[in-house]
Amino acid sequence: MLEAAAAEGNEGPVALSPTHVAWGVFSARMIDGQLEVKPHAGDMDPDRNIQNFPAALRHRARIGQPMARRAWLENARSWTIGANGMNWLS
């Protein structure tokens, strides 16, 4: 829906979308490539972790692409991590 509005050149304000995580309910939207988050108005004590989401999107500790251990792909039934168990594929 956001893509359709952008394709039509419709640059009106983007509404906040409600969502939830283990820490609580909040609303979020993207504005000029930046994530904006607002705790739910009815939450009298919103968790501070919600405010970490904008910085976490591009943090250097974030994994940039899906990864899988080579050993898991080669033998999905094995939980043993041998010498090659920590070879990651992207």
C-alpha cells in the first residue's frame, strides 16, 4: 500500500501502524528513510526498549542478510557442532 502511494506521487503523511512486541504495544512508520516509533497512548509505563528500534535497524551488530550453518544444511537432523559446524553461509 505504501509503495502504491509512492508510485502515484502521493506524498501525504503516512499513518502510524500499530504493532506489538514482547515489551509492549506501539505504533511505527517510516519517514524519509527513518523509523519513527510511539508507545501506545494507553500504556502508562512503556518499556524503553521500544525506543531502540529506530537505531537497531541499521546498527553494525545487525546481521545484514540471512545466514545458515553449513552443517545444518548438509545434515539437518544433526545437532552436533563438529569442526565444520560453525561455517556460516549467506
